[in-house]
Amino acid sequence: MFRRLLLFLLLPFFSLLIIACNSSSTINNQPKNDVTYANRIITLTSLSSDIIEQLDKSKLVGMVGSRLFENDPRFEDIPQVSQGQTPPSLEKIIALKPDLVIGAKGFSDNTLNKLEELGIKTLSTEINSWNDMLEMTQTLATIIQADVTPLLKRYQTFLADIPKQDISSLVLVSRQPILAPNKNSWAGNLLTKFNLNNITANLQGQSPVRGYITLSAEKILQENPDILLIVDPSQQELMDEFKAEPFWKNLKATKTNKVYSFDYYGLVNPGSIDKIEEACQKLKQILNA
């Protein structure tokens, strides 16, 4: 189960949950070089692909393949430089003659470094919070000289009309070991935006996944959150595994039927603008239930 989780956490996108030792020294969401304008951009993350497409599709000349966009007509004519877990092809990237390549800090470091050596400018991004996403969107809009206002207004709608309630919550993404996000993750920061009291927000630990900590069943029982959010790529397998645990039936959330299944994209990995909106809408529904 843990290996499966790590596979999902390290999908070729903005690996928000990048293993710490892979971090590069690039400042968050800033180009390594002084990039004042770019006309031909290749994106190595799904969210940057989505943002560039919505700001100005004509600037997007290449992208990584993503299951999020498999049936999306917006991207059907954009060349793909990689698929799945396959590293981006330097040959394909070079052939497309980009003046900027956008990747994920930690995950895309090798590719970006090689491109820098070849004289191609790069942008290394890291999204661990809502502000990180805003900063990146504004940076990209500036680089391609696009109007960022419509997209920022759309983001604002995701956070509109959020009830102010004192509700304790816990997000679970793995059973062996039990992993949950603290405040240094996209998921943890998103819970804060929705006024949810994340019981693991301020906890620190030795988890190999940055922004996440390991929990014991005893700790979960001690904190006993009002609601449980289960991030289950299979939509059922992880939930069934937790239900089989002896401590599960003793939790307040399970007794009151306040256990909710979430997609990996949107809550753990932003993935795309639509997936972020989907996660936000579901959080609102839970709070209004």
C-alpha cells in the first residue's frame, strides 16, 4: 500500500509531495534565468499546462501527457514530450524549439538542468499552498504577457461562501504506514482555506514524503476528528482497508457517518484547475451537510 501511495505521490506533475532530498535550490516558481518574455513554452506538469492553455494557448507548444487531459479537446493538438512515468524526451523538447520549459522542483530537476546546459531557459515550480498557485499563475501570465484577471477571479469563486465552523478533520492517504498531511502541504493548506481544523497541521515527523506525517491508531483515537477524508485512488480499496481496522468503528466520524472519499487529484495533488475546483466544491458540500 505504501509503495502504491508513493507511486501516486510522485506522478509527473507538480510533485507537491516531493521527497525532501530531491529539492533543488531554485526559488519557488521563479525562472533560473531572467525570463521577461516567452513565446514558445513546454510544460512538464499538468497544472502548468492547464494554466498556460487558459492564459494563452498559442504559447503552449509542448507538454507531458496526463490522464487528466486524455479526452480534453483543448490539448489534442499539443505535442507530448512524455507519457506516464517516462522521463521527458530531450530530443522532442529540443525539436520543438522552446524558449522556456516549466517543470516541477525535485521531480524535473535532471531534465531542467540538462536543458539549462543546452541554453534553454527553465522555470522550476513547487505548489505547497494556495499562495504558491497564485504566485505561479501570476508569474506565468507576466512571462507570456497575458491577462491574469479572469483566471484569478475564477480561483476566487472556489473559496466563496465557505461556512465558518469549528470542525476537526483528518486526511488519510495511506494505511501502512498511516500518512496524513500537515500544514506544509497542498492538502493541509487547503483545509485551512476551508476553516477546517486539521488535527495534524502542526505535527512533524520522519515521513519520507515532505508535508506528511505518520500516525498511529492510538493518536487518531486520541484526537478523534469530527470528519475523515480518505484519499483513495481506487475509490474504494483504501476505505475498505481502514474499515477492517479495529480502531475504525470507535471513531466519532465513523459513528456519525462523516467519512468521505476524495480523489488524489485536487486534494493531494492539484493536478488541474478543474480538479481543484472539484475538491473545493466537495469540501463546501461537506461543510454545508
